[in-house]
Amino acid sequence: MTHKTNGIVLRTVKFGETSVIVTICTELFGVQSYIVNGVRISTPKR
């Protein structure tokens, strides 16, 4: 189920090469952690 709510980002932690773990304080659900994939740019290593 998808919900739309406002939130404040409390912390971000790098995870893997292109992902981050985000801790957010939301209006409906309190403090939640999410893995967001592909938000960091991965540059090819030469």
C-alpha cells in the first residue's frame, strides 16, 4: 500500500555504490528507515 506524507530527513548513510539508507521522521508513521536505490552516481572505473 502506498501512502503520501510529509517528512524530515534525519540521517543518510551510504550503502553500496549507488544507494543510501535514509532515516525519516514522517507525520503519519514516526521515525522510519528506507533504502533508496540508485540515487548516488556511479562513475565507471577505468
